[in-house]
Amino acid sequence: MSTVSSERRAEHARAGDLRAGGPRTGDSRAGGVGVPGGGGGTGTDRDGFMRLAAPFRPELLAHCYRLLGSAQDAEDLVQETYLRAWRGYDRFEGRSSLRFWLYRIATSACLTALRHHSRRVVPAGLGGPATDPDATYNPAGPEISWVQPLPDALLGSAPGPFTADPAAIVVERGSVRLALIVALQRLPPKQRVVLILREVLGWRAAEVAELLDTSTAAVNSALQRARSQLDQDALTEDDVRPQGLDARHRELLDGYARAFADADIEALLRLLRDDVTLEMPPEPYWFAGRADVGRFIGRRIFRAPGVLRTLPVTANGGQLGLAMYWRDEAGDGRGGELFRPHCVQMLTFGPRAGAEAGAGAGGAGAGAGDPGVAGILAFRDPSMFRLFGLPAVLS
């Protein structure tokens, strides 16, 4: 559900195009950018606000996404943030940085939204894996909200952390990994905010306390509780840092796409790790283990060669995936083939153990430590195709 009304969207459009880039005017911490000339104003001062504020849009989008777990809601709340800031710019006195002020507005907007929405999950967060790939399961109800991927293209190319030096890119892109986003959604909203600002963005406790209008002691206590929860989730470094992708991973993705195009279950099984998982929101059930995952895909998905077509995608800081289109048996009405959106799959890779090393993506031997597919998160939501900027149909 959209969090910004059509009236506010129209007003935002009248306020100006805040997606336009502009020069980076300060550092990446809370104490960075001030506004030349001190206080706010109207007219040309608001034009200056648009020029100064636009470069912060990618990092504010990432911030809202970490808090909300939804790329679509994050876009709406960033838009709301800029609208609120534009409206109130004549009251901005320059006593804090523009970046800090925008983060305060964005964080407040996100906390308000979270009070009216249930936390977002993935199927594995609802219970243990299903044990029978051939069974019929009840669908999820509308009361369940699902975590969404964040297409890399939405982060844009504006100056800022996502186009900074390589070390900064590693830190920032790692902080939007899907596994971390899923874990963050398990935290209460205030703990989520504190953890993100302190651990991801590196803000000082006093800065976070000022933003949240609370004490430093309360911030430190919330951070301790949040860390304890994440420790229980047993996140690894690989879960929250960008994967070091190389030619082997590209070969693995190509082989995975061919297996789906050819409906070749044996080829697919050779690419999966023994402990692979398959989740398919909005379906509430999920499967674990190569045997069950392979059986489900072989029985339910692989109908015949040529039924599926794929396009590569990237999301959440470089995670590889595929957009999958299903052949419409009615065709395009002129005797040609037509393929309609089916799902967007985001893949997690991991090294194979010695006992499971076998044939690689191209049929050659794969040794221990070579990558295999460790997780498949298939988002069966047509709106994902619009979010990724993908074609509505393939022909």
C-alpha cells in the first residue's frame, strides 16, 4: 500500500524534481553539511534546498529501506521526506547539518509508518520448512507483509556513499544485503533505528540520541538489546557483506538460467548446495535441502523446455538474480510466442563442502570451496517487474 497520497505526490511534483543530482557539499556523518547563509527562507532559498538536498536521496532511500524492508514503501517515504523538508525549509536554521535534518525527518516518517504496519517477513520467518513438496498448502492471507528486494538501479549514480571510494562502497552496499534486511525486521522499530544509525552509518550515540530526542543511555541500552537479537539470528559476515563475485559465480548464474530454460532438473541439481533453501513469497511455505527443493521445482515448475525465459537482475548491493517469464500458451495473437512475468529470483551463493563437490555449472568438476546455490528467494509479485524496470512481456 502506498504511503503517500496522490495529492501529496502532485504537490511534490510542483515543489520541483528532487531526483536531480547536485554537488556533494559535505561529509557522510551527522555533523556534515551546513547550508550556506545559515537560516532557511523562501523562493531562491528553496531552490537552493533542492540543489543541496538531492545528492542525499540514494542514502536516504537505503536508510528507509533498512527500516521498512520494502523498496516501494522506502521510495514513498523518501518522497514524503523531501516534501516535508521543502515545506519546512523556511524554518530550518542551519544549527545542524542538512543531512542530519533530512535523516531526522526520514526516520520520523518511517517510525510513524511502522506503527501502522506489521513487520515484514520471509517465509522462513513463519516457521520450519515444509516436508512434502507434493502437498497442497494454504496460501498466505493479506495480513502478512513480505520483505522486498531493493533493485541496485534505484540507488542511482548520484554522488554519495554508493559511488564513493571502494571501501565505502563495500560498507554501504553490504548494509542492504537481503539477509541483514530480514534480520532487521525482527527488531522493534526503535532498536532497528539505533542499530542502523550506530552500526551501519557509524553515528555517535549522542547524535542518535539527539535525532530520537532521547538520552545517550537509552540509545546504548537499545543498541545492546538489538545486538543480542542479531546474535541469536546467527548472522555471518557473508550474510551482511557483499559477495566477492567472480567468473565462477557468473558461470553458475548462466548454468542456473540454462537449467530453467531447458527444464533440466539434473543440471539444476548439480548447481545446488546440499543445504539449499527455496522461499517463494507470497507463498507461506518453504523448502530446505537439495532433494525437496529439486523435487518441488521438477514437479511444479519444470513443465517443458522453452516454457521459461530469464533476464539477469541485481539487487541489494550486487546480489545476482533472474527475472523469470512464463510462456503464455495463447501466444501473442499473431502466431508468435509471448512470455509474461512469473517471479524475480534473488540467489545466494556459498562454497560447497568437500562431500558435495561434483559437477560444476558447465558440467566440469567442482571442487570443495567452489560456489553453489545456497538460497533461492523467488518473489512472486508482478509489481517487482515494474520496480526493477523490466519489460511487461517478452516475445
